[in-house]
Amino acid sequence: MNPFYSFDERLTRLAAEAESQAAEAFAAMDEVCAYNEAKVLHAFSECRVSESHFVGSTGYGYGDRGREVLDEVYAKVFGAEDALVRHNFVSGTHALTVALFGVLRMGDVMVSLTGAPYDTMEEVIGIRGEGNGSLRDFGVTYRQVDLLADGTPDYEAIKQQAVGAKIVYIQRSRGYSLRESFSVETIGKMIRAAKEANPDVIAVVDNCYGEFVEKTEPTAVGADLIVGSLIKNPGGGIAKTGGYIAGRHDLVELCSYRLTCVGMGKEVGCTLGESRGMFLGLYFAPSVVCSAVKTSIFALSLFSKLGYEVYPSFDAHRTDIIAAIALGDRERLVAFCQGIQKGSPVDSFVAPEPWDMPGYESEVIMAAGAFTLGASIELSADAPLREPYAVWLQGGLTYNTGKLGILLAAQEMASRGVLDPK
């Protein structure tokens, strides 16, 4: 295939078949990418972005026009009234925490419409741990609507549980589960069901991993707030840190009071020279997301040919960048992740091992040789060491390097004699 890497003849043949099989799915993503690139470019023009907006501020950050215009651009791109985009959101979980604590008050009820949330949200909500400052400790009641056996939303239960709730919470991506990620269309159906029963309920969507995979975002179908991380899709592999909250102006303002302090909100917060990277990352984001999804499609096609269960299928309609491959045992899982690491531009010589990572219930292995630590828009793979020993794969700044990373993962499994399912 190239003079730099050697792969088993069988892998080379299957890779060519997988790529050919994925041609139609690739074309569909190219069309989405072109639409979203035009949308982003138009927002930059409409908001009159200039070089002066890249200049950083210090101290209180009063009058930082770059910060203010970046909020405007995000709001326009996401079809929202307002946005809060800051480099000092340390993760997507942090941005979600700010959103939930910003809106919820003692005695309020929060209902998850998509079953159990991502592992790192469990302690934030109070599902796990106590006395640590969780929402439960502050008097917020949590309920959840489990998905039906086929992984689809339970709309009747959503209507019942939405009554009396302050927030309904939707996780767009699959997290550490094998369910399908939810399309914007399906998210809209969940929101409509909840608001039919309770017109005043606030719909909050964890939008992580989903931005720019479709032509529209959940704000177009009734979401009051959407939340995400800049070291995932919207940072385009360029933003070094940060997150965003976008949606209704009044709710974004409440969130800004939680991030800084009541009465100051969005008016303070220096940018320390990070604005240019956040602008540039957003500009590149649709193209980078397209590469990440193509990498995912290739992996799904290849590993299905090898006999593994993959989620979703390679030709499924995509609504996030995540793919899951059920590898079946610990040895294959570790080999896959160590192979992904070998295909990384940074720390390719490191062999990741499972460890007790903060915020996770089980041991976790993470392959992430990235320019930005933990950036899952860059090719990465991670998994909890528990049944069904599935790996969750995401990212790929460019398709060709992403494809090589997938092949190196498969080659590592082949070299250890564990490539074929038992």
C-alpha cells in the first residue's frame, strides 16, 4: 500500500474491499461536509470576524471583542440565540456540569430521556458517590427513562416522566454502550414528546461527538441548550482546550453566572491568546469531522469483514463520530488500543495499559497519541475493561492517516494471533 508500513497480505486485500464498499457512505459524508463548511464560512462573514478578534486579553478580560464575536459565530452556526464559548471549560463534562448547575435549583427534577448517562456524569448527578457536591447533594432529584429493548426511545414513558421536570436531558452519543447514537430527527421527537406533556420543560442535549456530522444541530428541533467540548468536533483538532454552551439567551446567561459569578457572567474572562485557535478550529471543524467519520466508516467496514460485531453498520446514517467494535476479550482489546497508539503522530512508541482513571467505574484503557491531550477528534480508542470488551473508536484528523491507524490496530492483533474472533 505504501513504502512506510507493512501489513499482512490478507489485511491489505480486506482494506481495499472495505474502502470500495464504503464509497457511497463516503460520498454522503462529503455532501454533509460541503454544506457545513458553507454554513461556517457564512457565519464568519455575517459576524464580521477580523484579525483584531484574535488578540488575547489578560486579567478581567473586559471588552474582549474576540471572546464576544466567537460567541456570536457559534450562536449563528448552531442556530442559537446565544452561546458561551470559553477556553476555561476543562472538558465536555465540565461544560455540562456548568449548564446543569446553572439552570437547576433545589427541589427541581432532572430526567434523562436516554437511559444512564456517560460514566463521568454519574458523580456530577449523584448516581454514584455522595457528599461530594453533586446535584443530588444540592437537592436536585434525578430520574431516567430507560431505552426500549431495541435501543429506541420510550416516548410514552418520556411523556409521563416529563411532567413536573425542570430539565429533560438527552445524550446524543452512545457513550460506553452499544446502542445507536441518536439523530437530530430522533432528538426532536424526544423533545416534542416531553414538551407535549410539559411545555415549560427545558431540553438540554449533550452534543459531544455529534457536531457537524449532520447538516443540523439539536437547536433546530427544539433543544433549549446544547453543550460540547472543543477538543472534540467543534475545535477541529486546533483548539487546545475549551467547551461551549449554546441555546436560549436567558439560559446561557444563567450558565455564564455559574462559570464566572452572578452579575458578571459573560462580561469577564480573559482569553490569554486562545481565541485564534478556537476560531480557526471551528473553521476547519466540518472538514475534520468528515475525515473522522470516514475513518470510522472504514474501521466498521474492515472489522465487519473480519467477523466482528460493529456498531453502527458501516453504511448507517451517522449522527456522531463514534464507532464501537465488540472485540470479545481483554487480550484483543488491549492489542487493538496499542495498535492504534502505534498509528498516532505523538507518543507512538508508548504502549497504553488499563488503569483506574478518575471519574470511571471500571479500569479504562485509552489510546490517544494526540497533539492535544485527550482530544478525541484526533484518532483515539478507549474502553472500560468489562464485558462485552468493546472498544469505542473516534477521531481522525485526516482520513488517510486515520485509515493507517486502523490498519495498525488490526495488524497488532494479527501479530499476536488474536485477529480472528473465536
